[in-house]
Amino acid sequence: MDTEHTQELLLPRSRTANERLHAMIPGGAHTYAKGDDQYPENLAPVISHGRGAHVWDIDGNRYIEYGSGLRSVSLGHAHPRVIEAVRQELDRGSNFVRPSILEVEAAERFLATVPTAEMVKFAKNGSDATTAAVRLARAATGRPRVAICADHPFFSVDDWFIGTTPMSTGIPAATTELTVAFPYGDLAATEELLTRYQDEIACLILEPATHTEPPPGYLAGLRELADRHGCVLVFDEMITGFRWSEAGAQGLYGVVPDLSTFGKALGNGFAVSALAGRRDLMELGGLRHPDDRVFLLSTTHGAETHSLAAAMAVLTTYVEEGITARLHALGERLAAGVRDAAAGMGVGDHIVVRGRASNLVFATLDENGQPSQEYRTLFLRRLLAGGVLAPSFVVSSALDDADIDHTVDVVAQACAVYRKALDAGDPTPWLGGRPVKPVFRRLA
């Protein structure tokens, strides 16, 4: 039986487990965004299990979960079609000395779903795929520099990107100097960058869309700039893939990159990512060309059968069940409810929902309209007390109307407390401890 949520949520088992995690695992989690520093003090639940849109912590509390698996579990936990596809492979082996026939079938299914790509190679995580794209671009152009979109928070754990973040300790300056940045939506600034580093930039890499829609003509303009300056256009579709359309943002907006990377929703929680793109570029990492070989993706577990079976089930489910449309419908209902609740409590200018309906985030602003970690802490604390685990408002298709309605009710209660803190001009009495912290910061 679920423990009843009270105004003061107590998580004794989770607190003990978090200490055990920190004792053995740097950061207490295998992803910094899952760290307990991202949650109010002593209110970081450790998960026991999940089903559909709900998760249970080891203290017995049930939550409606958003942003599941850092946006990877878009169909909901333990989705029947995905689990059945994996189950069929369990007693057939998972990794062999030669390619499995599933590698052919998964590639065919992926390329049929994302027809703007001509070849695909699978891996286990997004960083491997984006770094492989950068390596291909450098090999194809003979140029050293990488241009990243400055407005997008994450591309890779590898040096070429992490050196540009506040957590750059351990990255040689010489490596970081080869990465330059351009602003999203500003073609003139991007052209100026390409001109300043004429014949030096191997690729432009960006998320094709994020919390705002691309300005009219922007992606097509980037395509033209890349062609004119001889660099490779790379779309990071880790988030936009499937959530924007079954064929990603490139399918929705009709602009074809040279290379693109997918992950997250592709496996519904199973470890699989993909690098896809033009045949002439991708084949540089293959065997059927006369040029110098490029060490592309060569991973022991990249084609592990269970994950490829999961990916095929995900692709089929998205297409046959109209999942992207459902994500948008759920997100629109949630966004409208949260905005109404915030406005009704007089905090509509302080709790702000942003993004495409299938990929909603929220901002917590202080009395001066500035982003505030303290007010975020207050808000998260009230959500948790109401049984809502929501580092974002990114939906999964497993949510139903009752889940959304409950979430909106809890948000309204949180907004009432938020209003009190704004009126007091100080959220401290409602924090219950230190504020939550940004993922990327210089000091621990």
C-alpha cells in the first residue's frame, strides 16, 4: 500500500540509501542530473520501481513522474510492447563475435522511420554518437574546429564539449580552444563566426529546436551557410527525435542535416543511441572506400540485441499508435492547467511553463523576475509532498487525464505557498534546507 503523502514528506530509507550511494559512487548517481543536489535537502527519493507514468521510492511513496529517465522513457516504464520484444531475445543471447541479424533489422526499421538518413550506426549513449559525428566532420573536411550552439546545455561528456562548461577541470586548454560557439536563431552571427574562422570549422552542431520554435527560415538558413562554407551540419536529435515527429525535428521542419544523432526515446529506457546521415560521410567510417580509415563507432555493446529489440519496438509503437501526437495532447493539457493554476494564485509571472508541448520545462522566477534556485526548491518541495516527481514537465504517453488533473491540483497548492514566499520577499522559511543547485557549476 502506498504511504500517504503529507505536507512534510519523510524519506528515511532514501536518505540512508543516498549516503550509501555517495560512499561508493562519485556524485551519488551515474548521471549528474540525477544527483540529490538537484532536489530539496533530504527529499531526493531513491527509486524502487516504476510502471507506466508512476514510480515508487524505497520508502513506499508513489509519484507521478515527469522527465522519466532524463526524457528517455517516453512510453512509460515497463511498456508491454517493449518488454515483450526484449523478452523474446533474452534466451537467444545478447552479444556475438559477428553481427546479429537484429543489426540489419534495426537499421532497416530506423532508416524507414527516419528516411532523411541514408546510413545508421548504433551505440549505447548519446555522447558516443555526437563525438563520432564531430570526428566524421573533421575527417571529411580536414578542419580542426567545432562550432556548437551556445544556447543548448549539453552535447557530450567528451573533452571537445565539456571543456566549454563550468566543469572544465581536467580538460586541456588546447582542446577547448578548438570549440567555438554560435547563438541559436542568429544567422548573421553564425556567418560572422564562419567567416572569422574561414576554412577552419568542420561542423555546426546544434539541437534543431528546444524550448522555442526555430525562427522562420532559420534551419534552412543554417543549411545554406554550411553548404556555402563547406562545413558539416549536425542535428543533435537526442531530445527532438520522436518527440517532435517520428522522423525527428528534421522530419517536422523539412531541413535535412548531413549527420544527426538520436538516443533517449529511441530505447524507452534501454541503452541505445544512433548516428545517422549521408552515405558518403558515414561510409568514411566503413570499409568500402579508398581513403584513410576513420575510427568511427566501435563498441563492444553497441549492438547488444536486447536494446536493438527495444528500439525496434519503440519505432513501431510510435508509428502505429501515434505516440508523438499523444505526447503533444498530454503536454498541451498539462501546460494549460499549470498556467491556469499559477495565474489563479497570482504567480503566473513567476512559474512559467516553456517549450514544445511534448517537451515542457518550467522556470521559477523570484520577485524581480529572475531565475531562482531558492524558489525552484520551494516549488519542488511542494510537488514532492503532493506525490509529483517533476524536475521538468516532460510528459510520457503513459500519463492519463487523472494524472494530469492531480498534477495541476498539486501545482495549485504549490503556487499558494509560492505566493506567500513572494509576499514575504524571502522563500527561505519554506526551503527546509539548502537550495537545489545547477548541474553545471565550478565548485561541488
